[in-house]
Amino acid sequence: MSVLEIKDLHVAVKDKEILKGLNLTIDLDKTVALLGPNGNGKSTLLQTIMGNPNYTVTKGKIFFDGKDITSLEADERSKLGLFLGMQYPSEVPGVNNVDFLKASLNAHREKPISLFEFYKVLNKAYDKVHIPFEMSNRNLNEGFSGGEKKKNEILQMLIINPKLVLLDEIDSGLDVDAIQTVASVIKEEQANRGFLIVSHYARLYDLINVDRAIILVNGRIAKDGDKSLIQKIDQEGYEWLKKEGIEFEDERQMNSVSIGSCATKEALKGAK
């Protein structure tokens, strides 16, 4: 069975250690919810798995399908079957969206796709995510609303067809209809690939099938269980973890850090 395996992973950003000895194995036919208070390493973990060079692995290994990918570039990891749907997709002026999608697809194929076949794939994907096909001729994310950017990430996932999808708050900023669309696509695709999904809201997890829930605290896995963990957090927050002997290195992460903040951003700010 295909798996993602992480062994004793330590990751730093600008000399600030974020992940502190994380161990994790994920079967690539499962959907895993990644939870935890802001600033405890969720986004850092996804970015590190994907190979973002701003995240330095100081110790440990990452294996994907039995291959050590710890030192591979992001594009090499993508070709092996990893995909990251970003929390804040960048606008890329001058790069046509349809050209980008075609180049991305061809980078994952031995032979370039024919124009006819490409437009069949493209039309089907645009239909699924409820984006007007006319938007394919616009520059990548330029002038897109927040919801359109997030849908465009899901569109890329459908085009590239990865083995494991990492989604970093793909539902943040979406209205009810857009969340329904994104959740519907994810649910349909769960039979074809694995998912590791970060969200601060139970509503997305409620709309899909979740096999497992993991809570990160202080850069390590504090809890590993089933979907009931999501319900407990939704009802009680994270304070209950203290009753189980789990201490937070920075209590400010519990209350004063806003939704969307993360330890990486705080580290980058402090380095300026």
C-alpha cells in the first residue's frame, strides 16, 4: 500500500524550530484531518512535505511511496504524486491560466497531451468546480476573488491527478455555496487519492468522509484518533488538552493569535 511516512521530523524557519520530532504515517487511500491551535506547525508540516525551500529540515526523513524525498525539490515531489492546495494562492501576472494548467499537466506525463484531450479534461474540471470556462483565459489568479482562487486550487488538483492532496485551509473565506462545491469535489475524489486537510472549521470536515484526526501541539502530534476529535474541539476548543497533561509552550497561541496566523509567519516577522 502506498504511504507517506515521516520520521523524527524537525523543521526550522529562520532558525526558529517549528516541528520538533514529528512522526506520522498516512495511507494514501485515507483522509486525515490535521488540527491544532494556531502556531503549532500545521502549515509548516504541509509546506515541508511539499518541499518549500523556506522550511529547513534539520533532522529526520520524509518517505513517499517508499522513496526518500527529504532532499527533493518541490517539482520532483509533485511529479511523484504530491499536491498542495495553498491557503493564500498567489496572483501571477502575465501567465495565462489555461497555459499554466496545460504545462502543469504535461510536466506529469511522459508524452504531451493533445489539444483535443486537454480541453476535454479542462472542460470536465471547470464543470466540477463551478467556475465559468471563460475564466481559463485570464491570468493565473489575477483579479480572482478569494473563493475563485481556492476553487482554482481544486481545479489544479483535478487536472494534475495526484496521489496525495495537502489542503491548507482551502475553505477559509468561502461562502456557503463555494464550501459545498469544494467539499463535493473532495468527497468524490476521496476514492481516488489520499487527503491531508487543515481547517479551523468543522463544517468542511462534516461534509466529507474523515478517516482519522490528528492534533498538533508544540510541533508534535499530541492526539491521533477518529473524527470524534473534531467534534470535541468544535464543542470545547483546545483547553481540554490541558486536563490530559498536554501543556502549551506559548499560551498566547490559545487565545490571542488570530485565525490564519501561524508560527512560520511569526518567525519571519521576528527575523526582519
